[in-house]
Amino acid sequence: MAGGGEETTVVVRNKKVVLRRHVTGYPTEEDMEIVADTVRLSVPAGLTAVLVKNLYLSCDPWMRLRMTKHDDGASIPVPATDFVVGEVLVNYGVGKVIDSTYPGFNASDLVWGMSGWEEYTLVTHPESLIKINHPELPLSYYTGVLGMPGHTAYAGFVEVGRPKRGDSVFVSAASGAVGQVVGQLAKIAGCYVAGSAGSDEKVELLKSTFGFDDAFNYKSEKDLAAALQRCLPHGIDIYFDNVGGATLDAALLHMRHGGRVVACGMISQYNLEEPDGLRNLGCIISKAVRVEGFSVRGYLHGYARFEEEMAGYIRERKVAVVEDVVDGIERAPAALIGLFTGRNVGKQLVVLERE
Amino acid sequence: MAGGGEETTVVVRNKKVVLRRHVTGYPTEEDMEIVADTVRLSVPAGLTAVLVKNLYLSCDPWMRLRMTKHDDGASIPVPATDFVVGEVLVNYGVGKVIDSTYPGFNASDLVWGMSGWEEYTLVTHPESLIKINHPELPLSYYTGVLGMPGHTAYAGFVEVGRPKRGDSVFVSAASGAVGQVVGQLAKIAGCYVAGSAGSDEKVELLKSTFGFDDAFNYKSEKDLAAALQRCLPHGIDIYFDNVGGATLDAALLHMRHGGRVVACGMISQYNLEEPDGLRNLGCIISKAVRVEGFSVRGYLHGYARFEEEMAGYIRERKVAVVEDVVDGIERAPAALIGLFTGRNVGKQLVVLERE
């Protein structure tokens, strides 16, 4: 039954993570606050919306950009509006529909999309919600390999990177939610692939679990250019950049003629008040390199095809998934912060309730 | 008659510009030397080559890159080998065939292509020479609007920039050999176009002669970002970059979503030992910008079509040409150096002999 029964509606607790203050530099737990609110378990009469019970919250680096108060002169503009102090954080999540007045969505549907960092969210822009077609796979995958990060990896690597069999591919933040998918797609495409990550444990994961041909720990390398030369002696055809900064600068030096830089993320820069200065842009000309930024939001029309293809790879064990799962909304702020020190191993997510 | 008459060959003087030493920082006249050599006015027996009398020498910024001795760690790699100390400088020029053993080329043919900075050049890779199809136009145009710079402007703007009617276009070094053509092609394509240049005289030229909608003198602007905001209030769809450095960094901030940066040249960086650090690369992601380097050498298959189209624009006075011409090979070094201080107004070239 769709919405509206005001008199009989149950009201329940709704814990949420709100922004306590705008952030400068690295975020801390004190920048966020757990607030106990309540929520009515139905869509208010007259409103077209979907009330979702959140099951899994995704922790993604781009949330950091929205935690800063930006003005027009900001040097890293944000692809969305700033979070508002005192209001709930917003990001992708997986949930179950409790009530809906939006056509096509019904109670107990499983969905993923833009939601709040809270137990229940009244989604008033329900066009951003997508129904989950493969509930036989772990639902948490829709925060990662089957959700925004996986689709980002796919759209960026395939559509922007345009791989050819035999290409040499370099991926940074390679064990993260996006990187682990890019590396495995590169192997499926017949490429040679090397990755960088921030610990020896992650480097081992890249080689043993994700099938990277080579990998290095960027924190223990004295010279990133030398590490790239060692792992990719013939240069780079595709650099899938998740980190920006010094790694991007070194990769530019090491690109092959006609190479492509898929500019996906710059996590190394998000906590800096002034971004690093990059000096090797001359290589873009001398090597006829294409550096292309993109957002997965430009490729949403291709999601259904992606979902089927990726679900197939997972079933066939061509794509492995490593998740870093914490339990309970109280632990969400720490999990988010951990992204920026590399504490997480694999896709970071928060489970509120397992289906 | 093709080549070989050794006994009867005339030997004449052949003045040339040779590199005296590799260059660090800004080049000076002392880095080059005028040497009086001699040349036999025929192709030696057994050699497939074309002997060209050079009429016009082109001064192009990229020559500076070849004047430095590079090693593998160079941060601006060069798209060609370094010039050799004691040997003649090499660049595009316009000439007349004196003798040829290369099929299809005959004495008195007018050609342009890679030649030496000297009175006569024995071109031993004659496949780089192109016959001039429009000798009714000023031959010097084949160092500029009908030669490498014009073709660079055309290939870069049309193929890399992919303009749409109504696009907002920004061009740096806009009165130079490439920039003046880009701006006029942008107007022909129905774009709004603004340019930057290094003097008020050049800014006036952009508006009065080349039809730019707006222009600014980058040397007298305190804030490049503010100048861009004033001239292109809706942002930039295509930035045709000839200068790199601070102008590129400011343009990145001012790009529109889905904008294209045509990375053609970085003249502001060529004399620096360490290139400027650019901080606004985050905009590439947040605005889904494509930054693409290219070399006209990747588009040579399209030259004949370009030549016809551009010759038509010139005849129809849709494209104006401003040249900065100096007389005599002795003045070539100073003319080249002048590019890096912006002394030239328009396409810089050296005339050795007028046909």
C-alpha cells in the first residue's frame, strides 16, 4: 500500500551522522556527530518520495570534498554542493523500501542510490534510486563492485581509457573500491597491469587476489618514477588515476605516446589546503597524451548493461571482491576518516542491518 | 635534369646558423653562430635527395626545446632529437628545388618542409617535403598560415577541440602564428572567442584584425582568473593552450563542464629549468574536462584538404595574416630569441631571398 496513512504511522528512532563543522585539512571524528532523531515510517501524504531503511552505507573519498565550505575561488571545485552543518551526510547506500509513493517502487524492494547516513531516509529525489537486480549476490556489493565504484571503474576504464589488448595499464589506489575493479577489468581485457597501494599487505593482495602482474608500495618507494620504470618498463598506455599529486606527476613522465590518463580521483589532494604543484604537463604535448576527467553520472544510461556484465564476472569468479566492513552507524565516521590514511583494505562500507 | 653531374657542378657560398652550445634558460645570440660554408649545387651521385635553395625560414617556439641537452629524466621531453653542437639548426622552411634525384621533385619546384637554417640544404629525407599548390599566395605563408603553424591550428582546433557553434573559446599567445589562425577558425565555426597576448598592441590586433570578441594583455593583468571571468563570463568550452604554466592553471579553473583543453604548446615553460607547478588539475575531474596533447605530425594525411580550405579562407579574406619578417640569415638568431620575450608581432619568419 502506497503512503499516506498518517494516523496509524509508527514512529521509530533514527540515528544519523550529521556534520558538526566544516573541515579543513584531514577530517576527524569530531567533525561529525551521531544524533538520535526519529522518523515516521511512511511517506507523508501528498509527497512523492520513497522511505528507505538503510542497510549498507558506502564510504567514498569524494565525500571529503563536500565537507569543506567552498567559495568560488576554490582550487578543487566539488562535483556537488557542500554538506550543511547540522544536517545528515549524504552518499550512496543500499536499502530496503519501507513505503513509497513513487511509481514502480514498492515496500520491500531492494534498492541502491543516494541516501543519508542514517537508519532511515525519506528519499525525495527517488529518480536517483536503482532497483537491485541481483539480490542473490551479497547486497553490500551494491556499495562497491556493483554500485557507484564498480560502475566508475567500468565506465572510466572502458569508455575513457579505451583499452586495447596488450596495453600497459597502471592503477593507483589499486586495492580500493575502484582500483581493484579496474585492475581486474584490465586483465579481462588482455592488458598488462601494475598497481600502487599504501602497504605491503595491499601490494600482496593486488598480486595474489586481484591478479595484478606487478605492484608497489608507494609509501616505501624513494622514487615513484623509478618504481614505474621497474613495474612498467615499456611505459604506460593507460593510467587510471585515483590519487593525483606526485603519483600523477610521475606517471605523466612515464606515459607512452598516445597514452590516456583516466582522471577519476585525487585522494592525495583532498585534505590539502593548497594542492600539490604538478610539473610534468609538458609530457601531455610531447607524447600526445589525453588526460580526461569524467564522472560516472555521465554514464548512468549504461548502468543496466554494466550490472549484468559485472554480475557475470563475479559469478564466474573472474572478478574477486575485497571489502572492509564495519558494523553500526556509530563507527561510520571513523570508517570514513580511515580512507584518508589508508586504514581500509578494500572497499570500505558500514553495515547497519544485514538482510 | 636529375642530379649527378659532378664535374660541372658549381660550388657556392652557404651561410648557416649552427648551435654553438646547448642552452639553459633563455637562449641568447651567443648560443648560435653564423658560419660561412660552401655547397655544391647538385645532389651527389648515388644519393636520393633534394637540394633546396631556402627562401624563407620559420622561427617556431619548439626549436627552443631542441636547443637543450636532454637526459632521460627531463621533465619536458622533446618531440624530436636535440640539436647537435656545431651543426646547423633544423626547422620548417620554404624553398625552391635546385636539383633532385627524388621522384616527382624537379628543379624550380617550390616546396616547404623540414630544412636547415642555411642558404642551401641537401634534404636527404625528402619525404618530409611538400609541394606548394598555391604559389599565387605569398610563399611566406607556407611558414605560417599554410604551413606547420596553420595546420597545427586547424588540426588542434577541429580534430582535438571539436568545436560546436556557440562554444566559448579561449586562445593564448593569440596573435602568434598558431593563435591567430585558431581565433579566426573559431569565428568561422560560430564560436565566441577571447585571446590573451603580451602587449596592448597585440590585444588591439586581436580585436581589430583577427576578429576576436575580446582579448587581454596577460602581462598587465594582476589576476588571470579574473581576466578570464571578465572576457568569458560563462566559462571556457575550448582552451587552445600555446603557453602552459599560470595561464593553463587559471584556464583549468574556468573550464565549463565537458570542456576541452587543446594542449598545443607551453612557451612559458621552455626556458625554465624547473617547470611551474600547476595546482588546478582537480578541475579536470570535477568538470569532466579533456586535456589532450597532439602533434600536427599525427594529422599529415589531412594536409592537402587543409591547404585547400585555408587557401580558400585567405582568398575570401575570412582569414587575415600578420607576419613579422626579418631580412637575412644573420638576423635569424635574434628573431628566434625574440619569440621568448614576445618581441615578434604575428608569425615570425626570416626571408633569405624573395621569389
